[in-house]
Amino acid sequence: MSRLFHYISIGGDERVVRFEDALERLRGIDGVREIHLTTGEWDIILRVVAADTDRLRELMFERIAETEGFSRSQTMVILGTDYEQPGPPL
């Protein structure tokens, strides 16, 4: 299994795309497991999961990168998880 975090900034070019439209398109992409709206440098953080790196590359370049309205992005492939706490939030 391959996983990554993808950081996205919305806007910044001549195409005017509503924020909700971009989110709706992202929700429809298989492999996008989480969509987080954030403050600061990035507007959205995605957690993407795929069976292998070939499928991950396909998701990134053929589906996610084609979503209109992104001005820039950064991807961080997860090499391993040191700790993940199970259970409900406190």
C-alpha cells in the first residue's frame, strides 16, 4: 500500500473556480481518503491511499492534478508510520 499527503493552494490564476466545486471534484476521486481544510500556507491537505506507487502516480497526475483551481501544490509520500493511536478522539 502506498500513501501520501498532498498540500494544495486554491486560486492564483485567471481561472475562477469556486472552492466548493474543487472540493466536490476531490471527493469523487477514489483513493482520496481524507480532505482537510486548513489555515496558513496551504488551503487543503489530502491523504491519498493506493494499492501501489503506479496507482498512486496515476491518481496524482491523471486525477488530482487535473482538478481546476489549484495554484500550487506539494506532495509528501509517506515512507512509514511510527505511531498511530487507535480509538475514538478524547
